[in-house]
Amino acid sequence: MKSALDTYLGWEQPQHRDGCKRPSWDVAFRTDEKQYRREYRGYGEPLAKHECPDEECAHGASFDRVTVRIVCRSCGAATVITGEDTEETGTTRTSTLHVAYGLAPLQKAGLLLWPAEPWLGSLGRHDEEFPHDFVVTRTGVRQVTQDSIVGQITQGRGKLRGRVWTTLAVPDPKGQYGFLQRIQWAHSNDGRGQGGAPLRTVLAAARWVGARVAEHELQAGAA
């Protein structure tokens, strides 16, 4: 995860075929152990050697394969996704509390704050009142899309290690903030006073984003 935006943007949905009468998905996964990198081995042919250049590689010549099958019984559309099950990849059983996607948005300062996976990780944050970062949209939005996003709120630390909230507001393709993120931004506040008043609460951060959005709309209306 590079930013809170990655919780909502960049994901693809499987597509039903045209005219599907009862669109729904049957989703299942399986794990096949000890799969070899060369599916066919002729008589007397030795197993493929493990030649991975990574000295800390967790697998050998064989690996466990995870397969996800997504099928619509009505229109017949199907998607099959496979991957290796290693320490870094594979299947994770968790909850929406940890992945953030699927949680209801908070309404603050006339905006919707959609919970997002913390870019610094969730360790030690789930006992807090606000354990997530946030993607910000206007009210009335039912699903986060790139066009609906107006800001981002991320937890950080102040000079004395106290909690602050870093904010980005007003998407702008020529904006100077949000380097390497999916959206560039016109405005930024580091939560410690650089870019505006210190932001020590989520409400203060939401108000700051709302103020920048309102200023942008006024300037656009006057142009």
C-alpha cells in the first residue's frame, strides 16, 4: 500500500456477459501443495532446479499454488486467478476492520470519510478511536471512485510524538503534492503547522479539507 487511495482505487471487478439475467458471483479458492514449476516432466527427466537469485527466497523447486475461481452460473462468465502461497503472498483470512474496505464512511464537516488501510500499517492502532486513514468525498457518494475523491487524511506524529493528521486536498494533475500516488493534489497540511494550523483531530482535518474544497469552488466559479 502506497497511500490510503490504494484501498479504493486500482481494483478491478469481474464482468458479467451482456444480457445476464441473474448476475451474481460464486467465489471459492483452493490450495494445491507441492506444485512444480515445470508441469510436464518426461520419463527420467530430473526435477527443475531452484535457481532463484533471492538469497532469502522462501520456496524451492516446488511451491504451493493458490487458485481463486469466480463464476457466474447465469451467464457463464468466469475468472480464474492463481498465485504462489509464500510468506509474502497467498491467502489471508482477516476482517474488514483490518483491510478497511467494506466499512461505512464517517460523516464529518459536511464530507464523507471512507476508512482506508493505514499506509504505515495497522499495528497498535485498532484500540484507537480512529484506527484507519481516510479517503474523503462529498456527501451523497455511494462508492469511492477517482472522480469523487476530494481529499485524503493520514495519521502521523507531531514533534513530540503526539498524534496529528496529515491532509491532502483538491485533486490537480499539476499539483505539487502526492508524489507517486494515484492522485496529485493542490493543497497539503502536514498536521504540524506546515500548510495550515496543526491538525490534532480527525474533525479538524476534515474541516481543513472542506475549507480547501470550498475555496477551490469559489475560485472556479469566479473564473
